[in-house]
Amino acid sequence: MEEMVYQLFVYLNPLTDFGFKKLFFNEENKELLIQFLNDIIPDAHIVDIHYRPLAQLGTWKEERIAVFDIFCINDKNEYFIVEMQKAKQTHFIDRALFYASCPIRNQAPKGQWNFELKPVYFIAILDFIIFNDEIKGNENETKENNENETKDEDYCIEKVSLFRERTKTPFSQKLQFFFIELPKFNKKVHELKTNRDYWLFIFKNLAILNNRPAEIQGKVFDLLFKAAEIKKLTTTEMAEYQKSISDYYEVQDAVMCAKTEGIIEGEERGIIKGIAKGKIEGKIEGKIEVIQQCLQENVPIEFIAKITSFSVEQVGNILKNLR
């Protein structure tokens, strides 16, 4: 089964640990990370970066170690932490705060210091939704907002920073968070307009593309698609990638199982209504979305069944309930 998977796929899955680090934590490809950060963080203007050790030790040996996916500084000594998270964690926001606090605390030198800090940016690429309360207000206001607001990639990227509550003005720009919620991004290739669009589309679809979409242009994306070709992996790298992608699907299996059980339990209690007719309230993440995307890319249903560990009949039933 695994051999079949890797013969059919052309590009690395950037949501696997191996694929993510191969593309972005790699001196040969650091131009990819520079451009990604510049496109995600407004006015970043990053010229160069230097990778730092991923394990950040505490002041004392008894303190907990923070291990980042990517940790680097730029030419202005600003700090960037990039995390790729496949499954939802109960305390992920707390984890983000903990991780971001490490480079803040570690800036303190020995001896006299005036407490001036360099900025710290935390960027999270999430294969799940963490914010479900984008639109607030009464029903009429919500309807008006839905009609007037443009649906673009900014819905998928949530920026969090320190603000004064009374004046709604910035308190400090030295600590900023960017949460990229991939399940919220549903643009088709012909709808892509900006580099942000390109990045989100690539993170969500690269692993199931057979070739590079003509709509995605630019020197940095030339580099990305070349660097992501599976056929260029060495034997050792292929073994590492196979293990990484196996781990990825195990996580997806666990997420899908939990959601499926939740849906069934909801039906039994009468919480979710009309699912038999395909009317699903809210958003279902995980493999259901993978299945839908695969079909849009004309991936055979038999192959979808293999990579999702479902039977052909189960895949068919899932799709029937989603229509």
C-alpha cells in the first residue's frame, strides 16, 4: 500500500514533519522561508535569516525544554518561530504563549540592561480551526457584514497582538502571533490572486497535485516546486519521508475517528439534524475535507480509500452525506 502511495504522488506533503523541514528548515531553501514570512507578516521586510537551534533550554536544567519546528532570526535580530500543527490541541494557545516567551526571556543579558526587546513573531500553520467566533453582533448586523465583506485569504490568517482595551490602540508590537487556519481556505486555483493565496493553496494541496498550476507564478515558487519533488529524494530521505507521512495519516485517522464518533453521538441525541440529507451544520475538518479535495483533483475513489484507511463503500457514504 505505501509503495503505491509514493509512486502516485509527485510532491512532498508540507504538513508532514519531514516535508515541512525539508522545504523550510533547510539552508538551501531558506529563500522559501524568507518569502513566506514576508508574505504573511505585514511590513516584515526580511532580507536574510539565520536558523537557530530548535531546542531552547531553560535557565536551569530542571526547566522544561521548548522544541520548535522552525526557529530563526533575521538581519535585524528579530525572532521568528514557525510551528506546523496537524491536530487540534486543547491548550495550543497556551503553548504559543509559552514558546513565544522563550526568546523574550532569553534576550536578557547578564549584568546591567535597559530591558529593550527585539520583536518576536510566532507563526502557526494549523490543519484545524482554532477560532470559531469571527463574526459577532446581532442577526441583522451579521447578515449585513456577510453581504458587505469580501471573502479573501485574511479570513484564514488571524493576527493577535497586544492592545489597550479602552483605546483599542497598540500597546506593543514586540510580540505578534499569526494563526493560519488552513481548513478555512477554500479557494480554487483560478481564484488565487496574491502570494498569500499561493502559500495557503500550496500548504493545503501540494501533496495531491500532479503538476504545478500555471496560475502560481514567481521565482520563489519555481524553487518551491523543484524542492518539493519526491523523485529527488535520496533513499535515506525517502525512508524518512515514508515514516513521516505514515505518522501524518495516523494523526488524521485519530482526528477523523473522533469527529465521526462525535457526529454519530450527535445524531443519536438529536443535536445534529438533517445529516442524512447532507445538511451539516458547522465545519468538519480532517479526512472528510481530504476526501473532498481529492475528488476535486480527480483522484480515484479506490486510491482515496487506501490513503484514508476507509473502504470504498465508506468513502462513498461520506461523500453522499456531504452533498
